[in-house]
Amino acid sequence: MNRINKRLEKNIAADYVFCFLRNFDIASAIWVLYMVYRGLPLWQVGIVEGIFHVTSFLLEVPSGALADLFGRKRVIIFGRILYAVSAVIQLFSTNVYAFSIAFIISAASYNMNSGSEEALLYDSMKLLGKEKEYIGVNSRLNMILEVSSALATFIGGILAEYSYKVCYVTVVVIALLSFVPAYFFTEPVVEKNESEERKEKISFRAHFKICVKILKENREVTKILVYYPVVTTFCTVVYFYGQEFFSEYGLNKIQISIVMLITGVFSCLGAWSSEKMLKVFGGKTKYLASVGMGVAILVMSGEQLVISVLGFAAVNFACSMLYPIQSAELNAKIPSGQRATLISVDSMIFSVAMMLFFPMCGFVADRMGLHLAFGGLGFIQIVLMLLLFTGKRKKEMGNHES
């Protein structure tokens, strides 16, 4: 038993390395610019990203079920293979159709990793009796994610100034390197009663029935699965179009990569402060961060470069603060046997929101400019959060009076 525990302990360290390599994606800093360079207008860029999220929507829950039923480690490794294939296709793509195929494969890769890695880590800590330490570990993982992403965007911007080809070849190499820590993962075995249930009901249909039952009976889980994906969609849209946004200010790729690096520092601070802010503000933290994000997007949409950079950094600070809180809230309320599947529902809802907002933002940007598009996003987010918070307060007051 001690030997098994030691191997599960190593999952934490292995995940730190895997998280760094998985998020060291230098294409993330330049893919919008690359598509524009290849001749795609912004509305087609939005369509390609929309196709990514349609694919993600369709495959998210099935990929989570695969991880729950046949092993998280296997699914994670297969996901990295798909990502390398996607990067190769993007390297040779010249039109919206080829990029769409590449992004379909990339979405499948994202699906394979999105719930599997988180489920493997949480169940490892659960078996070790360390669930209460999970938010701290997850905060560190998010700091690693932000450091890795910041370095990747900085290096990607510099490389892209000289050669897009070198960028995408590097992406393939790093995707292959990420196999190494994934290979050292140990698959956590869930508790006996859940394990027996899985053996007796090893069909997708039965598995999905259990998940639907959990969602129907646990409204708190459903609320978490809707709230966070919708909120983080605004940040993601702004982040991806941010490449073109700062390009319109006249910044070259190296200067844009410096902006992304500065933003990465703020994102690291957001992930680091998550646990501390939660101790101070409790359940209100997620609402404060969400409203702050909307205000920052609105500020960013102005016409002053320095203010836009600060607003962009603040958006990512708030978003990074939310991720560990979301993960801890959700994992504490769902059973191990369905963990990867239910986490995948979270990603599926995120995909639906991205399908709506990303192409819409590109459509508005092509006709009226990204400044106006971002201003509209910020306004929508603030209104949504205020309506949600007001509704919550009224419900609490009603419960108190009764």
C-alpha cells in the first residue's frame, strides 16, 4: 500500500511537468496572426474557432466517459498525439477548410486532456487523503500554466517574427516531449464500490445515465457547470483576439509577445492569489472577479495603448483567479467514477459559449473594429453578472423571510 501511495504522490510532480509542457504552446500567441497571414479574414478565423468548439461540444462528454471507463492516462497520451498531428496540418494549411480540419483534430486533443488530467490528479489526492490540499496544488498548477503560457507567447512572438514554420515545428516537438511525464502517471483506482459499479455497468449508456442523475439531483453541481464556463468565455475571446487587437495598434509580433509576457505575469499573480482571496472574501470571490473582469474588458476597449495593456492584464488576472476556485468547488461535489465525464460537461458548456461569442466578436470586429467589439463584450459581462448577483440576493432574502 505504501508503494502505491508513493506512486500516487509522484502523480503530483509528474503533473507539474506535464502541465508546463502541455501549456508551452507557442502557437497560442500567433495562430490568429498566422491565419490572417495565410489570407483568412477575421470572420473566417472566427468560423474556424467556432468549428473547434462545435467539435469540442460533440466530443467533450464522450472523451470524459472514455477516460472514466478505460483510464485517464491512456486518454491523456492519445490527446497529445492528436495535438502533434493538428500542428503539422496547420503548418501546411492555406485556406479555411484545411485549418478547419486541423482545428477539429486539435479540439479532439483538447477533449482528451481537459477532464482526464484534472480527474487523475484529484482522485490521486483523494486516495492519499489530501483533498483539502487540492486547491493549493491546483493554484500552483495554474501558476505553472500561466508561466508556461507567458514564456510560450513571448518566444512564439519572437520566432514568428522570423518564421512561422519554426513555430509550428517547435509545437510538434514539445507535444512529443509531453509524452514523457504522461508516461510516468499512475492510474488511481477508485474506491471498491465505485470500481465494482464500473465493472458491472461498463457501457456508455449506463455511465451517462449515472451522470445525468447526478446533475438532476445536485443543483449546486449544475450551477457550477454553467457559471464558470460562461464567465471564462469572455476572457478567452478577448485573449485570442488580443493578438490582432494589439496588431491594430501598430505593434509588431515581438512587441505583442512582450504584452503577452506582461499579461502572463498578472495571470500568475491571479492564480497565486486565488486561495488567499477565497479566505478573505469567501463565496463572493467569484462574483467580484467576474465583475472586475467585465470592467477590465470595458477599460481595455479604449483607444489608449497603455490603458488597453493594463486592462488586458487585469482581465487575465481575474480569469486566472477563478480557475482554482472552480476546480476545487466542482471536484469536491462529484464522485470519482464520473469525475472526468462531469468535468467534461464544464468544458462542453464553455464550447457552447465560445461558439456564440467568438464568431460574433469576429463579425462585429470586421465591420466596426475590435475596440467596439471588446466594449460590447465588457458591457454584456457586467450586465450578466449584476443580474445574476441581484437574483441571488433576492432569492437569499426570500429564503430568509420564509
